[in-house]
Amino acid sequence: KELEHECVEIEEWVEAITDSITRLIFRMCFIEGRRQKDVAKAVNLDRSRISRKIDDYLKNAHKAQNAHV
């Protein structure tokens, strides 16, 4: 039950990402479980760019969360 709740929270968090390409990347990597190289091919970006987009988004999300504390 708790795991189901966490899965729903993750899905809601991903769907709240406003940038459509970033949302798609997160959905494919973290909900569908695809590898970054497969995601990169699907969205026509380099794998390194996928990794950077994920890192940048998480850093900015962390900064935004800390700003509200």
C-alpha cells in the first residue's frame, strides 16, 4: 500500500514538470524504466544531454524547495 502511494506521488511529480521534453525524459527514465541511451534516441538528443537535463532539473528543484523552507 505504501509503495503504491509512493508510485502515485512520483507519477504526479513527473506530470507536474512544466517543460514537455524534460517531463517526457523523466517519464521515460523513471516511470517506464528506459535507459538514458534509449531515451536519447527517442527524443533525438545525446545521452549526455539527457543526463544533464535530469541533473539540472533536480538541482533547480532542490534549490526551489530550499527557498520555500
